[in-house]
Amino acid sequence: MQTILTTNHLTKQIGAETIVSDLNMHIAKGEIYGFLGPNGAGKTTVMKMITNQWKPTSGYIILFGEKLRPDSYSFLKRMGSMIEYPVFYNELTAEENLKLHCEYMGYYSPDSVEKALSLLSLSDNRGKKVKEFSLGMKQRLGIARAVLTKPEFLVLDEPTNYYVYCLWVSGSCKGKGYGRALMEYCVTDARENGKSGICMLGSNKQKAWLSDQSFAKKFGFEVVDTTEQGYELLALSFDGTSPGFAQSVKNKGIEMEELTIYYDMQCPYIYQNLKTVKKYCDMNEIPVSVIPVDTLQKAKELPCVFNNWGVFYKGKFQTVNLLDAASLERILKKSN
């Protein structure tokens, strides 16, 4: 069977950090290849190297039987891709964007645009400007563009991952209506995509990084569950169902006495905060355990509410706030 893609000891470093290390893989013609791994594992980085957006630090890629070089771009006409968030000309319609893609790809087929729009259930929106599309519709349009030219090799990076989980407005942007616009957009998008509702994490005393309850309640959000630590689950239900915290969230503590941090890498500030905490603990000889929440099962078994981050000390839950040196000192002093 013909091999479409081969990577040989593919490695990518950014500064001192190794993002991808010694990757070898082979994809044959006709194969559907599932590329799995937790957040931060390097999946998107590999896809960017395959499409020549990023260059390997070492190792090499063979695509369609030829070694990929820094100036290799002609192969892109044989590929379709959607990596991370798709970008369009927002003032053009969906149909115009796809026709423009055909032009710069040098692909001419009279019914290709209509077939791609129909495949992704976008035919009725062909004349709508992209700036009027929801997040989900933009994601589908991105897939339509990727398959438009009947590529020999298709690369899709999380094609169904289009929901916004965290939104906030701060500083000089407050009071200008941005928060209302964002909330209305997310509620509309969730309804259009058949979701049961939207949940938000809050607190009976307003805390940093958490939802503004008074603002959320203006949109119909209600408190549907609470914890002993004062955290609240707010929900806006579309179908009458009512969510709740998992029972494990309501546990009063964990067995470990040392500073313990549960984290995932979905928030862009997590990595820097982990470095800050580890540096502080190393300098002050404080034992610390950092536990990645990198599987669905781990997420289901979390012993606390979670906002990409959850902190315990001496077995007691402390906060979902990210820690700087000062806040870490307060937690340690309060518990001693």
C-alpha cells in the first residue's frame, strides 16, 4: 500500500522546552489515522510541521514520496487542512470564501462549492457573510474548505472542538457592553448546536477568575448546586434538565497533607503558574505534588470544584485561583 506520510525522529523544541520528541509514524493511502493525546502533548505542533507552518528542530518528514523542505509548498495543493481556529474573510459570504479558496488553489470544478456546503449542511447559509456565523458554523465552514478541492491527504485538528468555556471582560473594557455581547453570542451558539444548557462556576462571595453571578442571573442563570466551601454551580437550562456537582466535589478533603495542585493545560496561564509555584516551593523547601487532569476519568474523580486549577494544603481544599508567590504564602501561613 502506498505511504502518504512518514515522519522520522521528528523533534520540535521551542526555547528550552521540547514539544515533540523523536516521533516516528507512517500513514498509508486510504487510512483514517486518529491522533490522540492529552492537552499539551504536541498534536497540533505535529500537524503544523506536516503542513510546513512550523519547521522541525531535527528529524524529517516525507510527504507524497518527497522529503519536506523549508521551501516546499507545492504539495499543499494535494492537501486539505484545518488546524486550530479557521480564519476567513469576514466581509465575504461563505460561498465567496470557498470560491476564493478554489482560485488560489488552482482548482476549478463547477459544483465543488455547492457539494462542500451541502456536505456540511451550510447550503442555506451560502449567501450569509462569515461575520454573521456562529462559532459552530465557522467550524463547519472550515471543514468544508478543507475538503473542497478533493485532497489526497486531509488533516483536521479537533474539528468538533468549537465551544467557549471561559469568558471575561476586565480593565478598561468593563461597562462597554462587551460582556453582554459575549454572553448573548454563547447562549445563541449553544442553542443552535442542540446543547441542553450552559453551566458556570461561581461563588456566594465574588472571587477572582469566577463568574459574576449577578450578571449571569440577568440572562436567566440560576444556582442549582452548592458546596460547603461556598462555590456555586449556575445553570441556564434549555430543556428543563438540572445539572449538579459530582459527589466527589463535595468531599471535605484529601489524604495528602502536602501542598497539592490539580491542573489541566487548557488555560494559557497554567504553565507559567506551575513554574512560579515550583520555583517558590524549591526555594523554601516546601513539598508539592502537581497532578495533571489529562483524562476524562480523572476529571470525573476530581475531589474539588475545578477551574483548570484546584489547590489543597494539609488535606483541605483552598482555592481554584491561580497562585502567585503572595497568594501561596497566605495559604501556607493560614493553614499553619
